[in-house]
Amino acid sequence: MRTLAMGALVGALMFAAAGSAMAQEDKVVLKDGPGRDKTMQCIACHSVDYIPMNSRFLNKAGWTAEVNKMINVFGAPIPKSDVEEIATYLTQNYGTGPAK
């Protein structure tokens, strides 16, 4: 019984420490620029944290494919007419460069 109580205490302390570290994380804010307003539609489904997290992997073709996947596969409420502007914004501000 004492071992169980110690395990619970250690678990609680670890959880509290993790929560404290998470509370100190900076909030991600998208860079200003043309297309930012349309890109903000993405927060209807997920946080914008995913954008800088994936930025080192995606060029224009990759961002275009990602936005289309969000619309066509996951049902994101984004007009298809906004795909080009969103992909351009993401490429210019978070992308690896133009598609080859």
C-alpha cells in the first residue's frame, strides 16, 4: 500500500512539473503578410502550432497538397478558392522554397 501511495505521489509530481513546463511555452502567432487572414481559417480544426512544426518539410507543392488534404479528406471548412492564397502565404512565411 505504501508503494502504491509513493507511486501516486511521484506521478502527481511529474504531472505537475510537465504542466508547469507546458504553461511556459510561447503561443504561436502567424507572421503578418498577405494571405494570413485566409490561413487563419485553419484554426477551425487545429491550432496553428502545426504550421511552424511542419514548415521545414514543405515547399509550395507540399503546402498546396496539405491544404487540399485538409479540405478533401478531413472536411476543413475552407473554400477551394482560398487554397492558392493559403499555400502561397505558407510557402513565403514557413516553407522550404518553391516547388521544383
